[in-house]
Amino acid sequence: MELRDDQPMRHEIGNRTYLIAPVEPLDVDGVRTVQVGTGLFLLGFLGLLPFWARLEEAGRTWLLWMCLTGVGLGLLGIEYCKRRRRYRTELDTTDG
């Protein structure tokens, strides 16, 4: 079956028809996605840091700790995704 731009793949489930475009995923290994998320948490932490006193008065210092936790978990996630990418690359080179 030849896929062309003008003929997307069709799946019929029940009385609905779904068209599936032949598009490759943008980020297969997830490294860039986790890096962006970690960066956003870091920006959130740095953006809220000047408002420490106001957050403390309102009882919302948990926002700072949530952002800091997101950065920490993101750093672990980046390392995990990089290891997974290396492992998958090693498997591809040994199989081929």
C-alpha cells in the first residue's frame, strides 16, 4: 500500500471514520520534551522567588517547592531519557 499526501490512512470504527496522517513523531526519545518541562519549572521557580514574602503571607510557599521539585524530577527524567536513548541506539547498532 502506497501512502501519498493526498491519501491519508483510514480507520473505520463503528459508524465513525478516522483519518490518520503519515507523520513521524517529533521527539521519539523524550529528551527534548523533558528538558523543556524542566526549564519551565526552573523559570517558574525563579519567577516566584522575588515574591517569597508575599507567598509566605498568603500561605502559598508550596508553589516554590513544587517548582523546585519539578526541576529535580526533571533532571532525573533527563538522565533517564538519555540513558534510554543510548541503550536504544546500542541495540539498533548491534542488530543491524
